[in-house]
Amino acid sequence: MSDILSMTAVEARAALDKKTISAVELATAYIAAAEETSSLNNYVAVTADHALSMAAQSDKRIAAGEAGILEGIPVGVKDLFCTAGVASTACSRILQGFIPPYESTVTANLWQAGGVMLGKLNCDEFAMGSGNETSAYGPAINPWQAGDGVDLVPGGSSGGSASAVAARAALMATGTDTGGSIRQPAAFCGIVGLKPTYGRCSRWGIVAFASSLDQAGPFSRTVADNALMMQAMASHDPKDSTSADEPMPDLSAALDAGVKGMRVGVPREYVMDGMDPDVVALWQTGQAWLRDAGAELVDISLPHTKYALPAYYIIAPAEASSNLARYDGVRYGLRVEADSLDDMYGETRAAGFGEEVQRRIMIGTYVLSAGYYDAYYLKAQRVRRLIKDDFDTAFQSVDAILTPATPTAAFPVGRTVDDPVTNYLNDVFTVPANLAGLPGISVPAGLNADGLPLGLQVLGRPFDEATLYSVGRVIEDAAGFSATPTRRAGGTS
Ligand code: GLN
């Protein structure tokens, strides 16, 4: 069984086509793996029956020579995605019992390509968090540990997704990234995560957090697997008015394109207080890898970087407060009965939303209120434009930008629960790409002194995910990252 679990998706696809394994065998191995690693709390539901019947269909299509690009590949789904007939709660009490009658476009695309749904994965409540600690299901745990054996967060908000892929409890998984929720957990768990360009993946059927920032994207163990999943996820969707009608190139061609002659920017503003020295060292090593592979490294300036985090923590809560107004006890999930309609709204929302979500609603409502709108929200929107302009200028002279993915490695569960601002600081390197709508990838590139994974981030021009995969592949090859976490399925192989 452990052999099957150590296959990449590309290898598993080849083995399925050669019929040395079957999709049912693969699904069975991953269902067992999810059970074996259940102490990581990364699944909120394993949909075994679903998986086995989808896998049986895959085996039929493979036999008929009709395999899709993800045929038979077991995929975990962040609980933020609506899945038809399967509870979808955004890991919030307020959506308890909500079973969508429809499928999100992204997951529908994955099943259309032959993917097999393993289950729903833990995440921060409504995707608000950086450690998967705000989930109504309790924290998901990182399969990596430092020598002291303390439980670490897998990152957030897509912590369950990253934990499951790193623990070999899913071969790939969906995530969403509003301010870093794919790239930061990928870095914390030693796997690959990509946030596509805003508009690349349809947001239809994904529970909304901050609509002008939210994007779905893939998690995988390798860059090639990531490109494969991205190819299947993206589509133009008339059901999402912000979905872009931009054809996706063949991403497999990008994997071996290399970086010869490419200009890669290194932003001087991304050196910050509180960075782990190992992160700084790895960033320099990453620059040397790209230089050795034929890229030209260019010092660039993104002068408004320091305003990105404050602008994000105004814009995202503002949009969230408006998006979350729909959870009123009438249309979905939880309802707490009370004497009047107003009391029912209030009591349902007080019981249904966790502390972090309530904090965001309060901040968002405040910055949108008359008298504060101009001072906060409008100003944050202006800053957002300046940040976008910084990137536009930079991309006139470079093809990609290299930065660390996070300022530190994964931190212990519980450390920042009472300190939201420290938690927010985690997103310092990831948030700018969301504000500017740009694609970004995090690739595992090394370990810190405690033996925990660190990621490098590559940012690209709008709709140029292909270049991110070219650069990501060079980093992956140079890093030769082969370390594996202690708490994973299938033992030591
Ligand atoms: N950590 C950020 C937040 O809490 C980003 C979350 C996300 O990307 N969904 O807002």
C-alpha cells in the first residue's frame, strides 16, 4: 500500500493507463490513509462510498480508452467548495447541516477530468485565518514536527488541504487563496500550492469570503502534479461574472522550459523584521539556483509593500461583512429560535459565527460605515491601486519575482490564538499578489534549523501561470526536496 501512496499523480496516471494499478485500488489506499492519519484532523468528512463509486467509473473509462487528464486521481476538497449532496459548511457552525443541491464549477471540472472525490477538508471558518485554528471542527494539524514533538499548525486557511496532501492522505487537494491561504499552508507543509490569476478559476459555488480577492487553486506534492491539476480546474464560466475568458496554455509544456534568459526580480522591500534567518538564507540560495540555471536576477523595488497588509485587513473584512450578511437563520444551516425576527437573526449569528469571523464582521462593518468609509475603505482601495501599479512597473522589466513564501516556518498550535495581529503578519509576503490579482506559487525549497519545511514564492504577470511552473520546476529540481513529515500514512517508504 505504501508504494501506491508514494506515487505522484503523474506516476499514478501512467500506472492507471498501464493497468498496473486500478482507480479502485488507489481510492481504497487513500481512504485507508485518511483513516490512518485521522489524528491530524485534516478531513471533516471522508466520502468513501462516493470515492469508490467514482473510482469504479474511472476504471471503466480507462478500460474504454476514455480517460480524462485526472482520471482515477484521488482529490480532497476544501470544505469551502459546495459539493452536490455532500455537506459543505465552510467549517462554520452557521452552515451546519447545509447540503448543497449544486456542485461548484471548479470541483465539477475536476470530476469531469476524471478526478475522484475523497472527502471534505478542514479549513479556517469561512477561510479566515492563517493556522486552521478558527475551524468549528477544531484545528487541523501539520504532519511535520520539530524535535520537541509539539503539534504545529498546517497554516491556513486551507490547512486541512495542505496537511492531507503532505501526510499522503490525498494525492491532491483544492484550496482557496484570499490573502495567502494556498501558498502559506503549502510552505508550512512542504508541498506545492498555486494561487492562479484572479479570474482564472470560477468562484461559482465556492463560499464567498472577500469576492475581489478569492481564487481557487491546486495543492500537490510536485510541481508537475500541480500543473496537471491546474489544467483541469481552470475554465471560463459565464456563471461567475469575474471569470476570465482567457485560454489556458498547455501547462505541461512549461514544466521543462527552464529559466534561461529569464529576468527574475528580487524585491528589496521583502526583507522584514522578525524573519527567520533560515528564510533569508534560503531566499538567497534560491536566487543562486535560478542564476545557475541561466536567469538574470534583478534588484527591484515594490515601494508600497508595507501598506499591503493594512489595506488587506480593511478590504477583506469589508467584503466579508457584506458577503456574510446572507447567513441570517432563514436561508441556510443553523437557526436559533427567538421571540422576534431581529432577535432570531442576532442569536443565530452569535451562536453560528466563531470569534474570528465576528471580529472580521465588526471591522468590516465599521470601515464601511458612514463617516469611516472615506478614511478607511476608500483609502485602502487607493493603496490597492498603488500596489498594483508597483507590480505593473516591475513586470515591465522582469518576467517573474522571487520572494520567500512566509517569514517563518509553521508555528505551534495555540500560539497566536489570542494575538490576531501576530497571526495577520504571517500573510505579509502573500497578500500583495491577491490585492494585485496576480498568480503566485509556493514551492518547498528547504528545511529550517528545526527541520521544518520552508517555501519560496514566485509571482508572475496576470495569466502567466506557465512561467510560474517553469521557475517552480527549476527550484524543485535544484532543491531536491525529498524530506518527508513524520506523521504521514504508509510508513517510511
Ligand atoms: N490569512 C488570511 C486571512 O485570514 C488569508 C486567508 C485566505 O487567504 N483565505 O484573511
